[in-house]
Amino acid sequence: MPIKWIGFDLDDTIFNGTLLVEKARQASIRMMIEYGLPVPEEYAIQLLDEIVIEFGSNDEHHLDNLLLRLKNDSKFRIGQEHNVNKYVAAGVMGYHREKVKHFKPFKDVIKTLEKLKSLNIKTAIITDGSPKKQYEKILRLKIEDLVDDIIISDEVAVRKPNPELFTYFLERYNCKPNEVIYVGDRLDKDIEPANKIGIITVLVHRGTKYDPKKLKQRINIKPNYHVNSLYELFKIIKLEES
Amino acid sequence: MPIKWIGFDLDDTIFNGTLLVEKARQASIRMMIEYGLPVPEEYAIQLLDEIVIEFGSNDEHHLDNLLLRLKNDSKFRIGQEHNVNKYVAAGVMGYHREKVKHFKPFKDVIKTLEKLKSLNIKTAIITDGSPKKQYEKILRLKIEDLVDDIIISDEVAVRKPNPELFTYFLERYNCKPNEVIYVGDRLDKDIEPANKIGIITVLVHRGTKYDPKKLKQRINIKPNYHVNSLYELFKIIKLEES
């Protein structure tokens, strides 16, 4: 069958979200230390990572919680004279500055999208997350004009791994599943739901969540293809169309 | 009496907060238009100003409300194909970029603080507002090391115009009211409460809220001094000490 659409996950598929967040968190800690927070950088980063896991990555009080923990930690002297609000403000500034500086797509993205356009294959970003945050990423990545549609799950009130998100997409464009490829970095959220409704799935080995170790355990989730680079999509298209 | 401390309000006293916010809002609208929002710049700015007045300047949904209004406005065609979340993301980016670029103190601030230090007069920022936002401003203005204390009302759970904020300050440093000068741009929030407990008050004619027209009506609020520049403080100190 001819491939009509290719959908892409956003974070860790189109850009290195994991690395960006990691660097931004480090910049956040460094800025707090620069403004006088008396803790070793490595220790604070480790503590922040723990907090992100415990409270979830979308919690908005990571830095407040970090400071609370440090205040209760007898190893450090974060007493009355150290203003927690100042450090949180400094941390937010550091995070934001780093984030703004480093938003760029993986180096195969632009060329791949352009080449797909020249082949008359339509492209979409299909992603979870807060619509405003996801749009901010898309605008900063400067890829909005290179794709034909953007679908953010919270705008449809359906979140991955709910396969309804992909059903919605197929119905929107009146496509059959085998006319569509979906590319993502996660077996659980990207590959499994798209597989379920018969979309051709491509797992890209990027970021940290494609997790080849877990792959062996969860043998019931198998993408149709594995790739290291988006350039490999063109071979896949030929295979599927032949 | 010798002057021991001079307290300063922050917004519109230390930096041009009114102008900064105005420029940032304009940048926000321009960025939305750049990303395709089909409205005239002037009209959108006027609408945003209205929304800020109606919902208060600390509301976090000004841009969402702006887009809601525009969507309901039959003059513009902001239909299905125009994604509100994209515009809000663009607006936030524009606002933030402008804000980061233009944070600087009024040009008399640094020299005044340095000269006060050389005269052994201590200085404090005494301001209302969200502690994290106020600290962000102070850090971006790079004045933290130039003042001896920073008091943000929400950290003490007392807000201007409650004079308790100033009583708290006097008790903290064991000062008499006539040993302290307070400088601010607002008759209602700065001058009135400091006057009430006998602190020497200076109204600086900056920003938009010192309002010389209202001044005539509210004759019961009289600052001890009016200034156009902080350099005039040195004359006031001499007068008070003689």
C-alpha cells in the first residue's frame, strides 16, 4: 500500500528532550549555587532527580521541594539567612536560560521532513503533553511549517497509550492503518497503541526510554521496525509500498 | 536624628516596571501575530490591557482570555484552523524574551545605593508581591549585593498598605521611625502606611501610579518629600540630620 502519512512523537523522537531537561536541571542547580546556595552540585542534582521521579516530571514545585529537603538536611546550613524564594527564583532563571539556548531538532529531522514533503507523504506530530508546552517546543524547534498537522493528546482529551488517539487520526484523514507509519521512542506509549490498530510502527533508538533491555522482557510489544536514524524511514517506505 | 536605614519600594521605584510590562505585552502580541494570529496589533494590545484591568495583573490566564475574546469576535476569523494553544505559547515566548532583555535599574539606582553604603546608611528593598517573582526581579536587576536586606511582604504575611510591614521592619532593626526613610512611587501603598507610623516618606515621581492628579484630591496623604530622582535623597538626609 502507498504510505500517505507519517506521524512522529515529539520528545526524544524529534529532539533530545531527555538531554535538554537534564542540562536545564543542572543549569538550575548551578544558578542556585552561584547565588549562594551552600551545597555540592552533584548532590543537589541527585536530590533533584529523586524528587522528579517521586513527584512526577510535570509537578511545578520541584525546586521548592528540593529546598525543603535541603533545609531539613543537617549536613547543610540553610538557615534563616538563606532565602529559599531567592534560590527558587535563581533556579527557574537558570533552567529557562539553558532551555531557550538549546532547543534544536535531531540533525536528521529537517532533511527527513523536507524529503517526505517532496515524496508527497504528509507528516504530523502526534504527541502527549500540555498543549501550551508542546506548542512552545514546536515553535522553538521551528518545525511547525514543515509538518502538515499537529495533534496534542490533551486537545483531543485522549492520551497515549490509549489507541483512540490513533483511531482519531485515521478517521480525521480517512486513512487505512497500513497507509500510516508512526515513529516514536517508547514501546509502551508509542508502539503498543499504534500496533494495536494496525499502524506500521517504527521504534527509534533515541533518548533513554526506548530501553533495549526492557525490550527483551516485554516480548509482546514488537515494533514493525527499529531504526537509529530517521533516514532509515525511506527504506521502510519502499518496503511497505512494494 | 541620624538616618540609619533607607527602604525602597521595588516596582517603579528601582526599575521601570510599568514600561517593562507594557513592552513585554506588546512583544507578546507581536509574537502571536508573527505566528499567524489574524488581528491588528493595536486592537489586540488594547484588548489585553482591558483584560489585565478586569482580571488583575497577577492573573495567569491573560493570554487565554485574550484568545477567548478574539474567538468570540465576529470581526476576526479565528476558527478551527487557528490553534489557541499555539498562540498562547507564542505569546508567552514573546513576553519572556522581552522581559529578560530589558531588566535594568533606573539610572540613578546603582550610584545612589553605593553612595549610601559609603555614608554607612543601610538600605533595604521593602516590597509587595510574590516572593519568587520579586526575587527574580532583584536578581535580574543585579542589586542584591547592593542592599542590606530584602523584605517581601508575602514572606512576612503582611501586605502594604498594612503599616505592620513597617513596624516589623523597625522592630527587626531596633530603629525609631525618624531614623528611617522610605521611598516609593505610590501614595496609597507606600506613603500612607509609612507615614502612619512616623517613618520619613519620599514620593518618587516615576512610573504611572505616583499620579500627581490624584494627589490633589487625596490631601490627607502627604509624603514628607517629593523627588524626581533618587539623588535628591542626599539633600533630604542632610536636612533630616541637621
